[in-house]
Amino acid sequence: METNVRRDYKNSVFIDVFGRDEYQLQLFQTLHPEMTDVTTADITTITLKQVVTNHQYNDLAFLVRDKLMLFVEAQSTWSPNILIRILLYLADTLQEYIHDRSMDIHSETKLKLPEPEFYVIYTGMKAVPERITLCRDFFGNPNLRMDLQARVITAETQDIIGQYIIFCHVLDHQRRLHGYTREAVQEAIRICKDRGVLVRYLNEREKEVVNIMIMLFDQEYAVQQYVKSQVKEEVEAALAEVLTEGMEKGLEQGLEQGRKQGLEQGREEGREEGRAQGFLEALTKMVKLGIVSLKDGAEQANLPIDQFEALVANA
């Protein structure tokens, strides 16, 4: 049986990297290079309560002196609802902060609270804004009296944040090539080491990283089999739909050409083009669904893998 990898494989990796003092310090120094005297002794990790119960998210917060740093990771999907997650985390974290320090919220004296900063680390490939706000992106009202702003980080750079984003991109690419397999994980780690990405972390934690990402339990395999069975009918319907659409499109183009070359020849060329186009569209959809690997899809399409990958990306 092929060893499969959970599709939320980056969840624990995010926490495993940035849940460590030394990487939290690097993370903070990347965002605040002016604060050169901060050490790991100044950092206190905050355990965030799960504010959304039906999903697992990669969310992290820590205190650095008088600053509350809150990070949310967004993977392939993007939604303005991220701002609501941040808002709920902020309310819950401040409540805990006040309770743990026995502060009196009814006191006439203004409470001294840490200054919050919000960041979204986006590891997907969609174009997203550099900054998101409740006023503009959620409520659509720039004159709203209450606002919350978060910086969105997407760039592949050589700092600790950018290296993590590179790691995710490499892992996604290897997953498209090899599917959800051990080979994809091991290749991603090898490539990142060769490129100087998260080298120290991967050298020290390679075994743990592999264990995080690889799921060997029969239960996980059973869940994946169940999901595949559930989507099988949808995939078959989508396949029939794109094949039909492709054939109709090809037939229409063939008929137009047939006026010049002869109707029967045009019809036949239209059918052939429709079959080819429909088959190609079906393959790209199946790759996006994770049913067919990028490598297998390219072979079935009889195309170079880079050319087929571009088709999948634009589908």
C-alpha cells in the first residue's frame, strides 16, 4: 500500500518551526529589525484556543515585551474571513491576558495591554493584497468606526518567513509531481537543503518533519478512500461534462472550417478536436483534485511536464 500524506501536511510544520523560541526570535527580528536587543528571554508563547471548531488552522501568537504578535497561515485557499479569525483570537487572547494578571476591567485606571500586530503568512499561489482590513475587505465600508488591519506576507525571501514560504512552494510542487507520497516529502526536503532553505531546522528535525507529514495509520488511508469514493461520481460527471463541452466546441470550430474544406471533413475534425480538448480539460481537473499526479497527467496528455503544469495552473 502506498504511503499517503495528509493534505493538511503543512499544519504541524508551521507550528513546529515557529513554535520554537529561536525561530520566533528570527521571526520577530525579521519584522522588527530595529529592536536589536530582543532575546528569547523576552518572548512568551501564547496558546491560542481553537476559535473555529470544524477546521484545523496554523495559528500562532507570542508576546515580545509590550507587543502581541499574532500570525495566521493561509494555504492554498484565500478568504476575507481570515480577519474574523484574527478578531476572535485577539478578543480571546486579551481576555486570557487580563485574567492571568488579575486585572480589573471595571477599574477607573486604564488597563495596560500589549500592542497587537497581525500577520497572515500566505503560502498559496493566488494574487492577494499586501494588507487586508475589516473596513475594506470584509465590510466594504472604509468609513466604519472599527477596523483591524493585517499585513499579508507572500514573498520568497532569505529570512525565516520567506524560507518557510519557499519550503511550502517546493513541497506543493513535489506533491503535484509525485502525489501525496513519501517521495514527494523527501524530495522537498532534499531540494530545500540544496537551496539553503531552512537548512538548520531540516538537519535537526528531518526525522520529525517526515513523521509529521507522513501518515502511516490505516485510519488515514480509510478516510482518503472514503473521500475518493464520495467524489468519484462528481469527477465522472465533471469528466463527461468537459468532454461534451470540448467536443461541442471542437465541432463548432470544425463546422466553421468545414465550410471551407467540406462539411463532412469539418465535422470529423471537430469531433477529434473536441475529444482531445475535453480529455485535456478532464486531466487538468483531476490533477487539481489530487486524483492524478502531475507526472502521470503529463504522460497521459503526451506533453512535457512543464507545459502540462502550466495548463493545470491556468485551468
